[in-house]
Amino acid sequence: MKKMSRNVLLQMEEEDDDDDGDIVLENLGQTIIPDLGSLESQHDFRTPEFEEFNGKSDSLFFNDGQRRIDFVLVYEDESRKETSKKGTNEKQRRKRQAYESNLICHGLQLEATRSVLDDKLVFVKVHAPWEVLCTYAEIMHIKLPLKPNDLKNRSSAFGTLNWFTKVLSVDESIIKPEQEFFTAPFEKNRMNDFYIVDRDAFFNPATRSRIVYFILSRVKYQLINNVSKFGINRLVNSGIYKAAFPLHDCKFRRQSEDPSCPNERYLLYREWAHPRSIYKKQPLDLIRKYYGEKIGIYFAWLGYYTQMLLLAAIVGVACFLYGYLNQDNCTWSKEVCHPDIGGKIIMCPQCDRLCPFWKLNITCESSKKLCIFDSFGTLVFAVFMGVWVTLFLEFWKRRQAELEYEWDTVELQQEEQARPEYEARCTHVVINEITQEEERIPFTAWGKCIRITLCASAVFFWILLIIASVIGIIVYRLSVFIVFSAKLPKNVNGTDPIQKYLTPQTATSITASIISFIIIMILNTIYEKVAIMITNFELPRTQTDYENSLTMKMFLFQFVNYYSSCFYIAFFKGKFVGYPGDPVYWLGKYRNEECDPGGCLLELTTQLTIIMGGKAIWNNIQEVLLPWIMNLIGRFHRVSGSEKITPRWEQDYHLQPMGKLGLFYEYLEMIIQFGFVTLFVASFPLAPLLALVNNILEIRVDAWKLTTQFRRLVPEKAQDIGAWQPIMQGIAILAVVTNAMIIAFTSDMIPRLVYYWSFSVPPYGDHTSYTMEGYINNTLSIFKVADFKNKSKGNPYSELGNHTTCRYRDFRYPPGHPQEYKHNIYYWHVIAAKLAFIIVMEHLAVLPRLGHSGMILAHCNLCLPVDCYMCYKFIYEIRFLEQLTSDFTDSYIFYMSIISFLFSVTFFFLLLSLGPTPCFPLSNVLS
């Protein structure tokens, strides 16, 4: 649908308004039961007519074949229930009768039919006649066609590739393109201005269901102490109705026998959900038409995200292969594995009393694996992903603006109605400061402050609970490492694979990651319910506000839940350990963990792989197997009546309900994955490839679920992806910082580069040319065993003999030096290089935003004089440019400027603290 021109809208607004919509609002008080009323008033109820099933299994109409079924309500006949609670059944029956009577008073037409397979079930079919549709279309400000769009579409710039895109596109002879119209909000008194060729087709099935659901959600059925109870959702939750849903138009495996049926479900299954269509583009227009804009924008975003992952996956695989093919040339790993180098280096104990001295070469296998992930290709990939995430968000904003224009949702925020739960609580009357008119609100300013305080406190409490679980995992790591150090072998035996691969560090990391994943899944289940309770207590006004509030709470929790362990390994583990003679203790009892001599990057990779892979497997079990098994069990129980012909509404009833927050969980799953792909991708270059494969399957699995396993959703409007957009922007900003800091502080890339360019040659090194030889010996400091404190001195293990010195991972002066155990010059060179790298990478990530803004501005200037269509595009691109500039200025520049300033000040004072000594020339740092 295309938006009508502004002049036509202004001309229509200047005419007089009509009061036809007031009838609906006045009818809200009819047939309410005060305190359940009395049985004497039952004769006033208007009940639906009962009709027998006519045997047409594909019919979407009442028995007369004229009135279309727009919604179906299902309940269990109380008179045939096998229960002793007769009083409860009677109350439920009277509430239902009052509700259905009110539906009829609102103009809806009802027809009841008993189930073919279970005579206790009754299906109430709801039809909205023309007058009701017109009345509520005006109340809901639904945009409907004025005239066909006669503007020419802009030709593609990639015309030479049409043969390729045609293979990937949906066959237009099967799914025909929708005719485009200029639209305007519907008004009954200007009905002649709208493009009404056929009254039955003017409101499509999705719009009809949306209007009927609007009525069902607001009709009252009970009044207790001046508090109204209303809405189909409350009735379904209380068990008065078992289900309420719109109908699918046909079976998904075959077309309907009704020639007037559009068979859109069949087309979606064939061209979208079927595995043979996995390589094709999604039919977004048909998805939007059948399921609504809210579902359509989700699949549009997921498809665009998957397309962008293709480039990231290719670069990630190339970097991984670079590391894999060059692992045999990894000099420092060879030194670790060499029996005359790593085999003779005795490492200091990593814990008190029970941990032994150990040889460096027991980490040989892990150092070989680390060469794959901690290579020069990883550094390049980290910089690339910082640019990629920025471009993805900017290009998605552009694509989203196009969809807003094409799907006619630009002014959606002005159309959205308040939630019925909000309207029911509006008991306080205040004067609007702008319009000076009375309006109703649910609570006063003081009451709102109290609610916000309570909700914030609850969220903060649960975040603290997650942090407590993370602390528990850290304590587990510290405790179990001592056990593994005592039980696992201390010497390397080449014939024993356990000794080669299962080091104390590896065993601790794997078990802790698995336990962390289990705790994450348990806390997820609990907090989902808590977050919904908190959001319901907040009482947001619109459905968009409700979802945005819930989104922020859930993501804040999920962020801490999923990423806290990764942040610990990346930025805290092994960073504050002191040295063997003066270790740092955590909680005054546990000695802080140390990393392998090669760093913590491999452990971060392990953690990321277990959580990301485990989450994908768990989600697929929940999303695919559970609905399929539930439907399979349902079909097994109905096998006795399978020879009977069942109507369309009964077939749909036995499908699974998706739930009102079903789409929310789909978004949440993908955003958490987006965080894994961007925040810690420097430690695992294959993450984009795994995400790409998962998303290709995810699109088709979600499509399969919607078309085959779930009842049809109520179509909903949506302008964009909502609160997920600023969340992704926040992740993108954080991703640049985290990847830069992973390369700088978690990876050993910067120390190796500093050694190669500065410390392998004079004046610091002994080699005549740049080389990595001697790197291991240079980066392991020496400690005198006699300087151990009492806790470590009494080590019971003596298998490696008596030693006067041992080595540890740090850059400190050896014993006997005037500044023994103080940080040496190598340490300060490395710190300076790390800070410089972070600043450079952060600035590289800024450049794509600046370049993209300039391209848009140039494009807008070129588009201006062409024609009306291009002018219209120009206006929206200017809006997009303004939003882009605002976002760019307010968020990215602000945070990055602060980060750059802090790092620059730190770097400056670092130089000043060293003084003008000849041993620290600035040229060496820059080199």
C-alpha cells in the first residue's frame, strides 16, 4: 500500500466530521452482570443460533455460505462437563452468555456449532457485517485504498543481474504481486472517495480479524464494585473460553476446494516454509498480508541480518583458515612444545598448598589450538567486525524506512489505540496541560513514581541474583582447579591422550561452562515470568509501550545472564593475580585464577562455543520438537474419529497457540545471538558462520511453525522492530570496545607484535633480524622459590625435583634486580601499544557512519528534481538522514569520545610517568 498525497489528506480534514463512531462507545455498558446478577435476568441475554456442521471441511463461512467467519471462540459446554462444581459452571456460563450478548449488541453476528469429534466442545463463529467494519475502521484509523497507485517504480541499478536475482526470487506466476494503492484513514462520511469495487473484498481477511479482535478485547461481561471485567483474553485465561483465534484459509498441504479461497497458507508453505525453498527470498508482501506487519517486519529483519552475515562468515572462515594453515609456523607454540625449551621451563604453582610445580610443555596441545584463533587474521577480523556491525545497522535503518513507506506504516504511532487493560484502570481525571481538556489516567504522578521505584527495585534485585550466580561459578572455578591440579598428571606422556588434552585449566573451563549454561537456562525460565509480572504492574498505555518495556527488562537480564561469564573470562580472569610471592586473594580466601601461558583467549572461545551452541540446540528443541510432539499427541488421541470430516475451525483448534509474546521470544533469541556474534567475535571467528547456518534454518523453521503447527495469529501493525533497534545500537557500540579490548588485553597479539618489532632486536633483543624466537622465554618472568610466602612454600609435590626458581606469566624484573618483581620496560611498551590499538580501532569504526551519511545526502540531492515518486523518497531519506545524524551525534560520538578521551589521557600520563629516559623512545612505541 502506498500513502496518499498530503494535499488530499488536508482537503479531507477540512470537511465536517461525523458522529457515527459514538454508537460503539455508548454500547459498552449494555448487558453487564452486576455482581453476577440473578438468574431472573437470563431471558434478556441474546444468544447465538446453533447450527449443525454442513459437511464442507474447507468452508470459511457460516452455514448460509454468505457471511465470512472472522473469528472463532471455543468453549466447553458446562452442562456436559464431568465435574461436581455446578456452582462454578453456572457462573462461567452466565459470564459467557453476558459476553456473547454484548457482542451481538455491538453488531457482531454469532453462529454456534458443536464439535464433530467431541460433543462437549462448542465453536462460536463470529462475523462482522459491513456497518460494523466501517464503524470500527474509522475508530481505529485504519488506512484503506483511495485509488490505484499509477506512479512508476524506480528501475533497479543491477539490471544486468536480473537473471541471477530471478532464480532467488519467488515466482510471480505463483505468488502474484499485490496491487498498490494510495491510502487514507477510513471515514464513513467519505465512503464514496474510497476504492470500493467489492464490499466483500474491501476489507481483507487480516483487517477483518484485526477489527473483530479489537471489539472482542473491549467488550465487558461483568461489573463488581464499580470495576468492569472485560475482554476475551481474561475469559480465555480464566477458562470460560478454551481458545479464540482467526482461521487459516486452507490446509497447508493442498489447496481449498472453495474456488473463492486465495489459498495463501498453501502458497506460504510451498514457497516459503518448504525446505526446497530454502535458497529463495522470502515473500515478504504475502507474509505481511496474511500475518500482519508485525510478523512481516520480523522476517524482513531476520532475512536482512542473515544476508549481512554472509559477508562476515566469509571473512571469518578466511581468517580461521589463515590461522589453521599457519599453525605449523607458529614459533612460540613450537617453543612451548619443544622438549629443550618448554620441557625445561618449570612453572610456579597456581594455587596454595596443593598445586604442584609443572612443566610448560603440558600446555602444548592448547597452545597449538590457540595459534588458530590467536593469529594475525583474528586481529584483522576484529577490526572488520567493528566496521561490519556499524554498516549493518545503518543499512538496516535504510531498509526499514523503505518498508515503512511500502507497507504504509509511517504514521502508525498516531493510529495505535490504548490497551484495554490500561483503559479499564483509567479512574483518575486530570486536565491536559496542552489541550486543557479532561482525560482519564490510571494513577496519579505520585502513584506512577511508586510503581517505577518498585519495578526498578525488582529488576535490580534479579540482576544482583544473576551476579551472585556468576560469583558462585567463579568460586567453583577457584575451588575445583585445586582438585584438578592435584588429581591430573603432572608430566606429559605422549601415549596418553588425556594428559595431552585435559589439563587442569581445560577441565575447569569446560565443567564451569557447562554448569554456567545450566544455571543460565534455569534463571531464564524464572525471570521470564517475573519480567511479565513487573511489566503488568507498570501498566503501559499501548501494546508497543508494553512490549518495549518488557523488551528492556528481559534483555537487561539476558545480557547479564548470558554475557557475564564471558566478560569475566575476557577482562578479569588472570588480570589481577599479582605474582607468586604476593598473590591476590579473592574474598580473602581464594587465590585469583591465572590464564594459560598463552592467555585466556582459548578459554573464552570454549565458553562462547558451549553457550552459543547449547542455546541454539535448546531453542530448536523448544521451537520445533515440542509443538510437533504436542500436535502428534493430539492427533493420536483423535484417531478414533479421524474418519469423520472435520470443519476448518476444528482443525485449527487442535493446532498449538503461539502466545501473545511468541514473537518477542523470537526477537530475543536473535538479539542474544547478535550479541555473541559481535561482542566476542574476536575470540571465535567462526561465530558468524554458525549464526548464518542457524539463521538460514531459523527462517524456514519459524515459517514451518507458523504455517503448519500454530493457529493463525491475530494480524498486528508495526512500524519497526521497536526497542530492539536501540538495543542493537548499544550492542554495536559495546562490540567495538569489547573486541578492541579482547585483542588488546585477552589475546597475546599485541605483546607478540611488540616483541617482534622492538624486543627481538637491539637494543632490547639479541637477534640480528626481526623474529619470534625467544618470545616465550622473554614473556615469562623468573621467581625465586625461597621468596614464597608460607602458604605456597610448603608444596607437597616434588616429582619435578628441587628448584631454586620457577617461571610465571608476567612482565617483571627478576630477583636480584634493584627493582625486583616490579613491572619492567616491556610491560610499559605493551600497555602503551594496547591503548594505542584501542583508540585506532575505535576511530576506524566511526568512519563508516560518516561516509554513509555523506552518501545519503548526495543521493538525496540527486533525487530531488526527478518526479513525485522520487520527491516522496527524498522526504523520507531526509527524515532518515536526520535520525541518522541524531543517533550518530547523541550516542556513538558521545560514548566513543569519552572512551577516546580516557584512553588518551591515560596514554599521555603514562608517557609523562616514564619521563624522558632513553630506554623508552616514542618511535619504538609507534613501531
